[in-house]
Amino acid sequence: MTNKSFPSGLSVTRAKKKAKSFSKEWEIPLHKAQDKIAMEHIGVPWHKAIELLNKPPSNCLDCPLHQVLPDPDPDDWFNDDDCASVCTRTKNELQDNMAKWFIRRSDFRPITVSARPYQVRKESESPDWCPLKDKE
Ligand code: SF4
């Protein structure tokens, strides 16, 4: 567990030290300081963050850091209910506010796009670039 890092790059070891120091400085219980750091760096409380870092979900739909968004085909009303799943902890490098496709305008990196609603889970296996996975 010692070499694990939050998606922000902060190592768990460093986060523990920071929490201890904040706990003393702010005179708050250690678990509250840990929760504050985890919320800031991964968006979930400490115990959930450690659980996710220890065992990243194999499917993004089982991860609290995903979102499912509408992704209708602008050229085909037949696919008006298409969906996309995105990772809220990863920036969309192709983000373009002028893009025709909704998902290209999203700030979050897509996991799957243009998926039929009943296919979203099947197409949302955790990608290699998942920020919860160990970096080489
Ligand atoms: S890519 Fe990783 S962090 Fe992002 S939603 Fe999927 S499992 Fe969660």
C-alpha cells in the first residue's frame, strides 16, 4: 500500500503525514483530517479512497468516480438515447466547447461513447489509463 498514490499524484504515505500534521494544527481528530485530504484529492472519504486504491474496480460503473452522460447522435434521432460513461478524475484531452458531439464538450475523459443504454456497463471496463491503477 505504501507506493500507492491518489489520482492527483499525492502518495498515500505523504497523505498520512499531511493528515497527522493537519490534525495537530487544526486540533481535529485524525480521521477528519484524513477525510478532508481524501475528499480534496479523490472526492470520496478516506476509507473509501483506500479501498479504491487497494482494489480498483474492474468496471467503471462500480466506481464512485464515474458518471453516465447522455451522448445523442446529432445526425440520427434514432440514437437519441445513446450514452457515454466518463471518468470524473481524468481530464478530457480532446475537450472542445464547439464540438458537435456532446461528449467532446465534456471536461471528463470518456470511457465509452455512443453506447446504447443497455450496453454501457459492458463497454465500461476499467481502462489501462485508470488513475487508480499503479503507474509503472
Ligand atoms: S477510470 Fe478508474 S477512476 Fe475513472 S471511473 Fe473508471 S475505475 Fe474509476
